[in-house]
Amino acid sequence: MTQLDSNFIPPLRTVFDDIRGHLPTSSVTTRTVVANIILATARSGQQTYDDLKAAGQQALKSAPTMWR
């Protein structure tokens, strides 16, 4: 697992903000699932914006629908 440095936090935040813009603020569980998937993807070494966004979008598709 790759260690993330503090310089990588802003790009992670950008990807997460892009993905969570499609969710209501009350979707805490779904947001948490998506954030964890994005972080896991980054730690696995896939750290491009496109890789992270694709992982977040996939997580959003598979997240529980009752919160969307």
C-alpha cells in the first residue's frame, strides 16, 4: 500500500468534491463509502485524477441506493 503525502490531499479533495456534488448533503453513508474507495484507490498507486474519479463514480453506482 502506497503512503500518501500531504501534497496529494488537494487533488483527492478535488476528486471527492466532483463526485459528492451528485449527492445530497444528507447522504453521509454514501459519501463515506465513496471517500473510502477513492482513498483505497489512491493508496493502491492509482493516483491520476481520471483513475480516482472513475473509482469514485464506480463506488457511487454501487453504493446503497436508499441514501441517494
